[in-house]
Amino acid sequence: MIENWLFGITSALAESAGTAAAAPAAEAGAEEMAMSPVAAILQMVLPLVLMGVVFYFMLIRPQRKKDKKVKEMLDNLKHGDRVTTIGGIYGTIMAIKDETITLAVGQRGGQPTEMTVARWAIRQVEEVSVENEGELLN
């Protein structure tokens, strides 16, 4: 189907340029078209351009959107957020420095157990409140 479409474009270009020559074929009785060099190059380059456009809209653009969303999430982290790390650890942000985040991941003897992770290691911010039925989540 695409080949027919491309052939239609190239033959239209050839006809409009005035370089189309029809010659009867001896056996098949079909017309044979002589393509101009521009039409031949267009026929070779157009599928590559179409593949590039498809790759952009199917792969590159969605990945850029996802990366932008993750960067925005990491920039908006604040003290008290419940987060999940890429290792599956749930914790509450206690402190944020440049590229490190200190998480409270539990309590032992009334003191929170702290853990320091890289900022890029945060997978997502949980949408739960800090207080859940009167209990403080850590």
C-alpha cells in the first residue's frame, strides 16, 4: 500500500516535471515510466523520513515527557513527604541537601531510623497524608 502511494507521488512529480515517458512494453502491454533523479531520490528518502517521524512520536517524545515529569517531581520534594525509593523502601523525608535525602524508615526505641539516599533514587511521592487515623507514619 505504501509502495503504491510512494509510486503515485513519484509519478505525479515526474509528470509535473514533464519527464515522464510512456513506452509500450512488448510482453505485458503496461506503461513504463522513466523517473527523474529528484523523484528517485525522494522515493528513497521519504520512507526514512517517515520512519524518523514515527520514532519521534512513538519513542522519543513520550520518553522526554516522562523524564520531564520525573525531574519536576524530584525538584518539588519537601520535608515530610512520604516517598518510595527505587529499591522499594518507604520512608518520610527528614532532610534534603543538594543531591542527598535523609529518610526516616522506621522507629527503634522511640528514635527514627534514618537512611541517606541519593535524590535520583526516589521513585515516587506517596499520596498518603502524614497522619493516618491518629498514628504518625514514619
